[in-house]
Amino acid sequence: MSIVAWIVLGLVAGALAKLLLPGKDPGGLVVTTLIGIAGSFVGGWIASRVFHRSVSGQFFDLATWASAIGGALVLLILYRIFFGNSRR
């Protein structure tokens, strides 16, 4: 997949991660979107390196989507843990 496809996948994965993990994010929509994009790259890297699963294939592959959404969820949780109380 190309970088543009990973960015589009990250946007959708960030939105799905936000739906799966509701609540107020410290950074708002823009930061949540950037976390989704970064999470898709991190999830893809983990899937290819740790699980030896190729994610460079098709855009509509279930493993690619699962790794992107999982990476976005992990980064969103970490972001909330480290920066969740900064607005108080």
C-alpha cells in the first residue's frame, strides 16, 4: 500500500478507535486524527515485524484494518494516560 492509503486508513482507524473508546480527549479532533494516522503506521509495523504478517497487500485486508485500529487504540489509550489530566 502507498503512504496515502495508510493515511486514509489511519483517518478511518482513528475515527473507529474514537468510537470504541468514547470520552473526552485532551487534544480534540485534530490530535485524535493524528493519533489514528500514527496508530495505523505503528500497528502495521508491529504486525509485520512481530507477527510476521504482511500488511502491504490490499487496502481491504482484514489484518491490515485490525492492525491499524489496534495501533490507533493503543496510542489513544497511551495519550489519555499521559496527557489526560493536562486540561484541569
